[in-house]
Amino acid sequence: MFTVGPAEPENTLLTTVSEGEIKRLLHCGKFLNEIRRQIINVIHERNAAVQKSDSLEWELRNLRQDMIQLGENLYEASEETNR
């Protein structure tokens, strides 16, 4: 048989938190903040790497176009020399 005690008032803590538990939770919070900080740093580093990659890709495209133009100019110059 079950007995029912008086109702608990609303917004009351059903358990108490020990000092050790509070310290553990604070330590976990600091640990999570450090993880968060490192994730933010990694995201910033990734964004910088993507920007650098985009810049290098643009420079490489320009260099390729310059090399193509140089090849065309050399070809035209050799044709004129052979005439």
C-alpha cells in the first residue's frame, strides 16, 4: 500500500546540492567555456585559411592566363620571324 505525503510547494528544490557538487559543476562550466573558446578560434582560423585559399586560387588563375597569353605572343612572334 502506498501513502501520499503533503504536496510539495511549487518552486522548491527537491534536493540540496553539496559544496563538492557545486565545485564540480563550476569546473565543468570552465571546461566547457574553454572548449567553446577553442572552437571559436578554430572557426576563425578556418575562415582565414579559406580566404587565403580563395586569394591563391585567384592569383593562380591570373598566372595561368598570363602564361597562356605569353605562349600566344611567343607563337605569333615565331610565325612573324619565319615569314
